[in-house]
Amino acid sequence: MEKDILSKLEVARLIALQRLGILPESEERRLSAWVERDEKNKAFYKQLRQKSFDGNATSPSTAEGWNLFEKKYRTRQKAPQPFRHTLYRMVASAAVLVLAITGTYYYLTQPNEEIISSPQPVSAVQLVLENGNKITLDDPQSSVLALNNNAALHAEKQEINYATAEKETVEIDEIYHTIIVPKYGEYTVRLSDNTTVKLNSESTLTYPVQFKGKERKIRLTGEAYLEVTPDTTRRFIVEAAGTTVSVLGTTFNVNASAPDGNVATTLVNGKVEVGNGLTTTIIAPGQQAVTTSGNAQIDVRKVDTNVVTAWVRDMFYFDEKPLGEIMQELSHWYEFNVVFEKESLKQRKFTIETSRYENIDQVLKLIEETHVVKCRKEGKTIYIQ
């Protein structure tokens, strides 16, 4: 922490010299590089310049800033320097001192931004009815919700069950519901045909209260693990980001949450047909089909299904995966920025298995135990060196 405070004082000094027009070109480049390193630095730079020179009445005094600094950190006085009879130097030094102390005051009084250590859902799972009304599914006790057309469903903690709903005897149009799972959340939907769909964090599923007609179709955004009830007369179809997965009865994982827009379908058992609107392919257990928007080709590869479906067991499982990709996935879950000291470190491969609800410090410890890299936390940023 002390090292970080000293760096902020140095930044304050550079800004003061910049405003006085006497900042050397090499130091100007140094300051610019620091500002561009991350958003937190940009915000500090902007705030320090505004607060130090806009004459705002709420700005702290030099004494106030210095007292706060001394209260939190021990300082050592330097030996007296010879008095210099140069008014310009005195003014410049005073400006640097005031700005440095003022900047330190604002840095110390800002609320600390920390990495989320153990993720918890930011809000409850929501059920959106046909008419647009929303029901929050946060009641830990079992409850029965009355819905349109005399259908019923049982909402339990972490699962909603349509299989026990009273079946309609009159043929009517399908009524659709939508489940919205928030960040850090997970939820299971048991559909009317007894198919189970486990939804990962930040996923949405739209489905009929009762399946009617010659096919069973649902729409997915995000990621889901499905165990489809066999029905030789009606295919089960999943639509996700332009990809269509068609089955009769099987277990598979669909991930449509990748930043690059790719959709990965991984088959655990059974047989599925994957299409992208231009072509289709059939994959076997242990295979993964990856579709890319605008690309007619479907990439089929062999994968370890235990790794792909680790999230279903509330685990992170990285098998010989580049550190850059590992940190990207972890940063999305724990909410942090990552800075690599060397680009080559991103390509170093690691095998890690840990709980998704483990403290972030323990996860970083697992990475460091390889003795390949070191991890350092500063606020919401993790530095890899």
C-alpha cells in the first residue's frame, strides 16, 4: 500500500510540473504511459487536475491533506537543503507540494475498490410471464404460483418445475415464459416434458409452459447444461445466437456467452445435430461443435466433457489452458482488471481445478504455486509478473 501511495505522490509531482510547463519530455511520456495503463489511473489523473486547479471551495487545504497523510503513514524528514534565492523555484516547489498533498488527500479519501472475493448473486432470478409481469424467485420456501390457463408450477430454491403443472386438455397456442439469471447466479428449469435445463450465470431461457405441436423448441442466451427427456416423435431444439441444436433425447452443454460470439455445443451422451443456417453436422459424445457467425464451416473437435461441464458442479476446471484465457474467465466472475508484465506470460499453460465460490486469494495462490508467475493485487487490478 505504501508503495502505491508514493506512486501517487510522484504522479502529483509530474502533473504539477506539467501545469507549470516545465515537465521534461521524457517525464511527459512516463506520465502519459501511466495514465493510459488503466481506467483507474485516468480517473485519478482527471480528478487531481480538476480538484487542484479549479478553485473549488470544497477542495481540502494543504494542512488538512498533510495531516491526513501523517495520520496514516509515517514520514521521515529530509535534511535541510540550502536556501536558494530564486523566486521562480520557490513558487514551483510550493505548487508541487500543494498539489502533491492535495492529490494524496483525494487518493486517501476515495472509497477503496476491491476485487469481489467470493461472488454472490447481485440480484434474484426473475421469471417473466406471458403478459410481461415479473416474479422474483427468491423465496427459499417451496411455493405454488398460479398462472394463465389453469397451469401451475412449483417454484423452489434454485429450481422451477413445470413438469408437475396440470396439463391442458384444450389445444391452445403455446404460452411462453422467460427465466433471467443474474451475474454469479445459477438456476435450474424443469420443463413440462421433464427435461432439465441448468442455466449458468448471466443467462436467459425462453420456453413454453407446455410443449405443443411436433417439436419442442427453446431459446437460449448465455450457457446451459441440458438433460433432454427422450421423445422419438418430437425433436428438442435449442436456438442460441444463430445456432440450432436438434436432438431427440440426450445430455449436452451449449455455451453462447463467448466474447467472440462463437457458440460451442458439447455432447456428453446421445447424439445431436448442430446447424448454423448454412450447414449442419452431427457430433458424437466427447465432441464439441463450434459455430462462428458468418462462417459456413462448423468446427468439430474432441474435448474433455468434465472440463467443459465443470461449472455444473460449481467448479472452475482449466486443463492446459493459456493463462491469458484463464485470467479473462476469472476476471469476468470476480470482476477485476488484469495486467501482464510480459505478453508472453499470457501463453503459459496451466491446469487448475477449484471451486467457483473460492476466495480469489486462494485461486491466485494456486497459480503462484506453480512458481511460473507471481500475482499482485492493487485495488481492482491484478498484475501478473
